[in-house]
Amino acid sequence: MAAQVLAAEGSEGKEGDQTPRQPVNEYPARFISGLGIAVIGIVLIACGVVLVVVASHQTGALQGALIAIGVVIFVVVAVALRGLVPVVPGRARVVQLFGQYRGTIRDAGLKWVNPFTERIEVSTRIRNLESAQAKVNDADGNPIEIAAVVVWEVRDTANAIYSVDDYAKFVAIQAETAVRHIASSYPYDSRGSGALSLRDNADEITSRLSAELTDRVKSAGVHVIETRLTRLSYAPEIAQAMLRQQQASAVVGARQRIVEGAVGMVKLALDRLEDEGVVELDEERKAAMVSNLLVVLCSEQATQQVVNTGSLYS
């Protein structure tokens, strides 16, 4: 029984060790305006210089005291000025103290924080990423070449710094992975089946690509604004064969439309002739007329007209 309890505790400990670390979410850092600190620092430096100059004209203990005070002022000012951090628009500063996250500064301007902290710069501007041209097999097994452009930005600077090693490289790799997965999940062409395809349903495909990529990079604090396919084509080794197949499908479709229109026109002509009593035709003559009209209407080349100078039945 005791062995079972120890085994259960051991398994719980192992499961606890496998629990993923909770992400660090962004929050504002503590800071004050750095302009006043900079002015005070300049004044103190001037005072230290004056003390050193005055000490050079003194002797004895007074000289040593003035020099010591001047050195202390220089050291204090140097430490204090180290806390100044300029923040430009479109860039944030992640504040870190002894390896612990202490907030993010997003307000532009000269700020002052704890001089012992480390300030990591993170770009919050909108970026474009164009994925490398990938060669993938689509859902039908045909090799295609595909590439996409991704518009993204950093929304959570803490996750961008602490959740992944290099968030820009992470986004690039995940974008290529998402493009390959989407390309292999759908056929290049639906061939009239009505199913989603890469070529015929670009808007739906890009929206699904955006959704998948957003889910992949959200752990890095990145927000995907938009994705667009920039290249989509068959691979060179099958491009000619697929082009012939598309041309054949187009010809068949065009022929089908022509035949449908021709049959309608022939039916209309026969009905009008019969309704208006222009001429009465037996079934054999109707068949001949239908044949002649279909030849005229469906032929790709101009037909030669033959004038019948005899009777209708000769």
C-alpha cells in the first residue's frame, strides 16, 4: 500500500514537472519623466567640476574633502543618468531587473527608471514578412509553388521577449509552416466540383491562413493583421500538362455552352415555323433542317451556303 502511495506521489510529481510555464503578460513599467533628471544631473556635474577646481587651489584636509565630495557627486550622477532611457514612437522598452520582468514602457519621450534595470528594445511597428517560395504537394498530390506575405505586429512585448527565443524568426518559421499546411490541405483547382480550392477561393483560403497563423504565433505576443498569397502556380515539371488539361476543360465547357445555345435556337426556329404556318415539314425534313442548323451554329469556321433552286424535296 505504501509503495502504491509513493508511486502515485511520484507520478504526480512527474506530471507537475511537465506542466508548461505560465506566460508573462505585459503590464506598464514604473517610470518618471527623464527631462528633470537630466537637468539635475547636468547641474550636479557642474557643481562637481567647480568643487574639483576649488580643491586644486586648496591644501591639506580641505582639499581632500572637496575632491572626495566631487568624486561622490560624479559617481551619483553617473548612476542616476544611467536610468535615463529614450523611447521613440513605434518602439517599446521592456524593463528587467535582475532577470525579472518589471513592465514595459510604451510612452514616447525621455524616461527615467531604476538605473540598475536592463531595458530591452522591442519594435511595435507593423511589419511585412514575405515567405520564401515553397514547393508543396496540394490535396490532390500535384506539386505547386506557393508564397505569401504576412502583415504583423507585436502586441505583447513581454511574451515576445520571454516566451520565444527570437520572435521575428519564430514568426517567419511559423508563417512558412502555415503556408505549407494550407497548401497541402486544399487542391489547386476544384475542376468544377464546387469544393474549396487555392486558385478559385483566394479570400477563403487567406482568411483560413490568417486564422491558423494567428493561433500559431499568439504565444509570442504577435498579432497577424493580414495575409495574402503572392505566388500560386503549378511546379514547372507539370505546368505544361496542367495547362493542357485546363485548356481542354475550357474547350469542353465552351462547346457545351455552344451546343446548349444551338439546340435552343433550333427549337425556337421550328416552333416559330410551325406556329406561323410558314411551311409544313415531315419528320425527315425536320431532322435535315436540325442537322443543317446545328452544323451552321456549332461550326468553328464559316459554312458555305448552298442555294436550293429546285423543290424542297429534290
